[in-house]
Amino acid sequence: MSGSKGYVETAFKVTVEKRPEKMKCVPLGDIEFDIGFVRSELRGKGCPSIITKKGNETYLCFLDSTQQCSSYIKGLCKGGCSQKEINVERADVEKLAHEVARIKLMRHGYRVIKGKLVNVDSLSVIVPGYFNKFDAYKTSLTHFHGEILLAIDKSFKLEPDREASLSKISEKLGADVIESLGFVKVIGGDHRAFKPIGYCDNVDLARRMLRFLNIDLDRVDWSRSKIVKVQPHHLALSFIDQARKKDLLLMDDRGNYYTCLPDTLLYLVASLDNIKVIAGALGRDVSGVTKLTLPPQTRLDESLKLVRLIAGTLSLGGLEIHVDDKPLLIYEDRGEVLRVQASLKKRRGEGEEVTHKFTPGNPYEPIVAPRGLSEVNVAIIRRSSLEKKHLGNKASVLVDGFKQKLRKWLASEAKVKVTVEDFPYNGDLLNIDEVVEEIRDKGFNAHVVIAPVSDEREYAFFEYGVARKGLIPQALDLSKKTPKGEPLSLMYGALPIARHIEYKLGFRLVKIDYPPMLKDYVVVAVDATPLMFKGYSKLGVAPVLMDPSGLNLEYLDLVVGGNEEEVLDKVLDILSDKLRYRKVLIYVNRASVPQDILDRYVDRFKELLVVAFSKRGVPRLLKLQSEGQEDISVSLPEGGSFVKHGVTSSGSFNVYHYIGVTNTIERDDLTPITVTLRVYTRRMLSGSEERALLGYVQSSTGIYVESPYNLPSLPQPLHEAHRLSRKLYKISRWGVRVEKLKPEVLGRL
């Protein structure tokens, strides 16, 4: 491209000038208070801290830079915490360096709230008296190609107003609004999120929970506070584990873990959904003020503005680092930028296949259809009481519109006869066996339930039970509202549900035009999710493409391991038995792969190619352009742009390091999601082979597409593994033994 200058990453080099040999540590289980609050207090005292596992014990470790930390920690345990000194490893240095940078930024007035650095002086009002917005930044330290990089990304933090407690919202807007809200949190101490599920009278539990959150009990007017039954956020695993050990979580008759808190200290989490509910109840349009995207030039300028506050040499507790004030630049004339084009095939007319650029909203004829399947039957469970509650007088019109669109998409893409039939049912989805068996016995092969999914336990049991009985469960959330508080149109849910049904029934609308270098390869993905009722165990999901075109998808049995590395080890062991002496490409949903695991299996496959794929802690990739000698601007990179950082050797493998944009963004106001890729291969790749492999990764994002607007950023089957992991996690939260699910059941979820 004429005038093109290359690319810039919103990442800044960090050099460790000096490091301490030891750090002080306390067993995490000995600390009596919420660990998030403790780490926040340590930052305020200028003490960098990390959580790390040494052997079989998990520790809170810190650098005692001001001599205040040890005395503070002593007061957190009964009888005083038993402190010990542990050697500082390289991985510890990187985590501690990030804390040093954050502490220095806090001295410029920033606060760390839920992982973001928030500028508390940048308040702007979204809904007067209810919600505000602050400037914020996401920061992370990443180890990439032998260097430590500080990634900075401009963001925003939405916060409830200090006066808008749950009790005041209930008084002003009524109980009906409260029922439509999502998560709430306690302001003060640690900002911990909870889901309200009712009321209780356990004042003693509420007092003990506030002490655990390190909140002053005198802040509460107990005479006028209602006690709310709340569930901790399901992703707060460490918090849940600590609270259970201290008997701060009880179980109700529905199997829900809960605790109790006073409503005068509970405030809404400022999610977009909560904001829209409150704004709708007040008759306000907030579509403009909740805009959270930034143009690329502003994003780069903001990252430069923040790093200038800490650029240079920083030191705390014996750790000394240097932070560059210039972002990482990659120029095209150095040959480090690789561009690739997605290549997918679809069918046009009578069997003619054409290579094309995928557009999610277009209808396609199937390249592959299930043998013998001439009709798709969809049963819609109609829960009239819930439809009326959430959709009001428009219920019948909205549901009929959805059914019409669902028929249209299924008929136009699957090219089969489509039947959509209602099944009235107003019972509990926990006891739905009878109606599901009636649907199955009538020959229905797909299944859509029209019901709100705010009761996650009910939907988890429904989804699990329906898939086990041979049907394909789907749901529509009727509780979502427009900014004006009106029911959302259901028609926009028709395409994603139609695509899901098609894919799960075996229809394939597109296939990957894969390169010759991947001929005869089997493509496997590995992702893992916490297994809720087994502590910190991980449940591994491994979809398998039996050919690289993406048409033939199978699943391995689910794998349980103590951590992600153990899951990967077990999956490779299974694969080496099933696919011995085959060529295998493995996608792993993590930043890197332990070398010792790969070395164990390198000789058990004909060829082993591994792509470690991560979206976490990744700097933004932005394109520099110049129309003249001095006029340089920043724009969005096109999809399929990859920056090569270099090649290193590790054990039996060569490791290629890239950062790139896998999906195509067509709207100018969005910054594309960037990813890191580490490619592990035994042999060196030629330039053409590198492009071919990256092109395959880019093309793979278009195989399994439900959204009418956006492509996935993960390649298939890794997108499928990630999607299933999240689904299985939600189901396992309610004690369902998902690890025993058979591969054919996974194929329906």
C-alpha cells in the first residue's frame, strides 16, 4: 500500500535492572479476610504483592518495601500469620513488576478497581443520580519473544452513583425494576459482585460477611436495612472457596449457595443491561452516552499519555525496572508483517463451489447436509405466563415474528422442509422430562425453549437434560429490554438459533480452503474450565476435526485434571493412542505450552504442530499510515494482519511468535481484537508456509458462525471448545456431573 508505514503495538518494553532474591509469603488459607481487599491495602502501602503456588501450597507473597507490610499481614490471621521467605523466580518478577507499575500510577491518583486503573477525577454522568462513567486503562505484563512488555489499552469504568443504593432504587422505582436487574456489589472494602436472589432474616450472617469484606459494621442502619440473599459472582473462585471455608456460604432448598448482606450497602453493577433497565424506567435514552469504543488514534494517544507517567526507572522493595516511553514499532520494510487472506468455499447454484469472503448475514446453501435428513422439526415450549410477564401485550406478536424468521433462515440455508410447532408448558424447567419425551417421541430433532434464562439453575438442568435425551436445547432471553424499557424484538435471535440448529444437526454451510501443507492433518482443540464441585480441578474439552476442511467434527471424552497443563497432558496421551503416527495440528487456548509436555509426545505422532492462541494481556495492534513525509495517522489493521516477532528454539521445537488480527472488522468505530500466537513446529517453516498456516488460522474463524454481525476471533474448533467450556461450567455450577457426558451429548449442546 502506497505510503504505508507499518504497525505499532500499544505495548512498552520493560527491562528488569535489579531483582530481589527473596520475597515474604503467607499461606493463602491462613488469611481471615477477602484476599482482593488485602492486596488492595498492600498496594496502598506501596507493597507489590502476588498470589503464587509453590509446591502444593498457594501463597500471598509481597515485597516489604516500606516495612509496613509485615506488621499489616500479622493482623490478618488468628494468632498472627506465619511468614516465610521464598526465592523469587522469573515468573514472579514479571508479576511483581506489573504491581510496581500500578503502585506508581496509583500515586498519580489512579485506583485499581476490578483489574482496571481508574482515574477517579474523570467522572462523567450517564444517568443522573444512578450511573457515572470514568476514564480507565487495562494494563498487563506479558512475556513475549524473550522480552517483557507492558500492554496498555484505554478503557472506561462504569460505576453506580454513591447515592443509588439498592434500597433507594427500590423505593423510587419499585420492586418490579429490581426483579429485572443483574449483579449488585458492595461499595467499600473490596468491590465484590453478587446476584440478588431474594430476602432473608439472617442478620448474624450479614454481619460476619461484612467483617470478612472488611467493612465497618457501623456504616449500617440495621433498623431500616433489609437483608438481601445474594450469590457470589460465579467466576470469583478464590472468593467462593475462602467464604465456604469460613461458613459464610449457605445452601437453600434449590441448591443455590448464598450469603446475606444489607440492601443499604448494595449498589448496582454498572453493566450496560442494568443501565438500560434503570434508564428505561426513567424514560431516558442512553444509547449515546454508553458508547465505549475509541478510534485507533485516540487509543494510541491515551496509552502514550499513561506510560509517560511512569516512564523511566521504577524501584520498590529491591525490584528495579525501566519502562520505555516509546511503543513497540514494526515497519513493513523490515519484512516482519505478514498478511493473509481468509479463503472459504460455499455452494452457489447446482453444486458449484466458489471461494469467497464470508459475510455472516448472508444465506448459503449447504455444502454438506446430514444424510437422510429431509425435514427439520422445531418444538417451541410456550410458557405463556412468562411471555406475558416479560413481553406484555406484545407477547404473541413478538413470538410469532421470531418463529417466522426462524422458519425463513432454516428453509433458505438448510434447504429442507421446516416445521415449527408450539408446546404449551407453564411448569418448572427442572421437571420437564415429560414434555421433552413427548416432543422427542413425535419425531422432533431440534428444540427451542422460549423462556427467560435469568434463572440459570433452571436453564442448566433443562439444557443438560434435553441434550441427554437426544434433542438440541436453545433459549431466548425474554427479559432483555430496549433503552426505553420495552421488550426487545425476538426476530434478531432467529439467525443465531437457526445456525446453531443447522450446525448441530450436521449441516455445513462453508468449508475451509486449506493449504496443501495441511493435507492429511487432523485438527484438535483443547480448552479447560473450572469444575465447580471438585475444588480447583479443570474439565477439558477437545473437539476434533477429522480433516482440515472443518466439515467432520467429533469430540473426545471429557478430561479432568488438576490444572490446565495436566488436562493438556491427558488429551495428548489420548490422542497419541487414537491418532498414533498421524499428522496432528493442536490449538491450545493459552499463551504458551509447557515444553516438557510437548517433548513427551513429539515422537508419538507423524507430525505435531501446535498453535497456542491467547486473547488475554495482548496489546492492541494499530496500523500506521502516511500520506506525506510528516503526516502520520493511525487506522485499523485489516483482518489477517500478523506481525512476526521472531523464532526461538525450545527443546525439540522451533517456536514462532506472532501478534495478529484474525477477524475482519467492517465498522470503523471498533478496534479489532488482537491475539498472540505461538506456533510450535519441529522443522523451520518457509515464508510461504508461514503465510499458509496463518491463512488457515484466519480462514478457520468463519466455519462456525452464529452472529449476524461479527465473526468469531477464535479459529474452529477452538471456538467450539471455548463455547462448550463456558456452557459446561455454567451447568456444573449446580452440581450436575457433567464430566460423565458422552461425546454424542456434547455434540448437541
